[in-house]
Amino acid sequence: MTGTQRRLVVVSNRVGPLNDEGKAGGLAVGLADALRKRGGLWFGWSGNVSDKGTFSELSTEIAGTTALTTIDLSEAELEGFYFGYANRSLWPLLHYRLDIARFDRQSDRIYRSVNQRFAARLFPQIDDNDLIWVHDYHFFYLGSELRQCGFTGRLGFFLHIPFCPPEILTALPASHDLVRSMLAYDVVGFQTELDRRNFASFCVQELDGEELPDHQIRVHDRVVRAIACPIGVDAEGFADFALSPEAVEHEEMMRDIAHGRHQIVGVDRLDYSKGIIERLRGFEQLLEDYPENRGTSQFLQIAPLSRVELDAYAELRTEVEQIAGNINGRFATLDWTPVQIMTRGFTRKALAGIYRAARVCMVTPLRDGMNLVAKEFVAAQDERDPGVLVLSRFAGAREELSEALIVNPYSSEDVARAIQRALTMSLSERRDRYDALRHAVFTNTAGHWCAAFLRELEGAPPQ
């Protein structure tokens, strides 16, 4: 730490890495540079399960001037906190999927308990001069727990996923408790203006709060600043990835496999929020409505498995594979298979090469906080012959990437029309759209996002 600059303390479910070697996600890329410059502490779950759980010994790894400190979860904590409340209750609810959200008192209790335990373990390692930045839906209560421990310094929170409207959030039995706990933070950040408005509306409608100038919200004696601060990618770094030997190898493999056909690509975790089923139906509609694409276009969906312990995800995998099989059964020929599904993961360098070989990238979630695939696809493109981004109107990235082809993912006809337009788009139009998209992606980078939020947090008044 230099001069009077405050130490940065980051809390997130998973920790690191600090060096992006092609595997780091958006959060890690955004925070790593700030932590390397400031020095600090990154605190979170180790990824391990032990009998002692959150009472286990802390594990610390030092990387330069940054400490990466983690604790375990117990089996009961993993089930109730992570699989239960975080991923059976909050994840579907905040993605507007009230139909599959599940609520129970036991997982609620364990979620709060884990937040309390994380705060209790973190508190001895911080002081009131630190900037504490808490991330995502795993730790809504952590700020209020730190306040109860006695922390009076600056607390920030950033939600990486959507924040649903009050009429949906109120279905959560503890919705008032959850939002009140968010008021312990000084600055609360969201991906989009819509998410920020939804939070403000809940505070006003449900907690008798009021909106003040400059995006401040007062609820009784608490004033919090709620901002829209969209996350970006390391655009320059990802563009370099696209020229790496690993990327070039995968780009060449994609072109060899295509045999001159147009490649359409989707890359998502296998999650019901990503709209993979609807995307497949849109591609099927393309083959029905525009038969000239039969034999001339292929769709590759890369969908690494996630949360396989949850029934909703196992059912999704079965349905995705069934629909893909039906499409192939209807349209495949001896020398052409229209759909390929891959549930293995790739490094980000390999993905950069895959993106670069694609004529069309489909980013069509039913609801998404941001979706960095869209931005990474843009960063990977060859400006001389760029591909086309087809983007859901319900992705947070839509606010910044309006020059993509914007679609309603629930309409297979709309998706099919967009794919057809992308496949037949002139080179000059592709370049024009790419130039606008590139400007957005290379301007609002991960580093810009991190710096912008920390400026807001450093300017927040102390408690």
C-alpha cells in the first residue's frame, strides 16, 4: 500500500487466481490488477469440505502484496448455504424463475449462519481504514454481520447477477430481511440500470424508503448509494489470447471441421438461465424457414456442466441432448450433422480461437446479469472479417452492445431471422457493427469497472 491509499479487502465465494493464464473468470480479471497495485486481502471459500467447516483453520497463500485467505465449508453448510439457499432459492428467483425457486427455513438459517461465520472469521483481519468489497448473491448478509461485529469502515457490495422486480422478490419469505441487510453497505452496485431500479423500487415500495438525488436511497436512518456499474473484460488481454498458439490451433481445427460451412457458436454453462433450449429451437426454425442453410451451416453449443447435484440441471441436460438429437435426426445427412453439443470445458485461450472462427455467436440468455461471453467474442474477432453477435434483449450486455443483432430468445422465429441476417450480412455491415461493438468493449474494460466502483466506495461517507 502506498501513501494513504486504503487496503482493498475482497470477499467472494471463490478466490483468485491473481494471474490470468487463460482460466480466470471475469470477477478475477477485474479484481486482480487492483489487488496487485494496492496490496490487500481476498477472502472466500476454499472449495473444500471438512468436518469443521467454517470453524476450520484459515488457509493463506501470499502472492506479492496480496493474501489469498480461505476457509472450508462443512457438508451441511455446503448443502444449505451453497446448493440450497444460494442456488435453489436465490439464483432462480433473481433470474425471474419463480416457477423453479424453492424456499425452506433450514437453508435460510444455514445461509445466514455461513454469512455470520464468514464475517466473524474476517473481522479480526481487517480494520476500519480498509475498503471492503463483497461480491455476489452468496453474501447478501455479510455486510450487516460485519457491522454487528463492530466494523465502521467503508463497505461495498456488487451483484453480478440480475436483481428481480419487487413483485417477484417478495415471494422470498425473507425478502425484507435480505434487502435490509443490503442497507449495511455504503455502495451497492448492479450490472444494469434496470437492476438498480428494481432494488430502489423494493426499498420504496416494501421498506417505506425514499429515493434521493445522486442515486441515493434512504430507508429510515440508513442512506445507501445504489449504482449501475457494468463489468467488462480484459479486452486487450483477450485479443492477445486470440493470437496465441492455443487459440490459432483451435481456430484452425474449427475451420477444418467446418469444410467451408458457416459456424454458429454458443458458449454457456449448462444453466436454465442461458436459454440453450430456446436457442436450439431457434436454430431448428432457421433450418425450417431458410432451407438453404441445410448442409451449409453448423451449430456448436459448448455447455460445461455445472451444479450437477441439483435436479433442475440434470433435467436440463437431458432436455438439451434430446432436442439436439431430434434436430440431427430430422436434418442430418451422411456428410453433415447440424448440431454438436459439448459438455466439456475449454481454456479461455482455446475459446478465443473458437470465437474467431465463428461466423455467428449466439448469446441469448433468458435473463443474465451481464454475460461476458458477448464481450469476449467481440474482443477475439479479426477486424478484417469479423463475425456477428446475436444477443438477447434480456442480457445485461444489451445496454452496451446495441449494435449486435438483438433478439427475443423466447421467439424461435425472431432468433431464426437474426441468424439468417447474420449469415447473409455483407462484410461492410459486419465491419461497421464490429467497430461500434469493439469501441464499447475496449472502453469499458474489467479494469475500468473495478476502478469506477472503488472510486464510488472511497467517496462514500464513513459510518
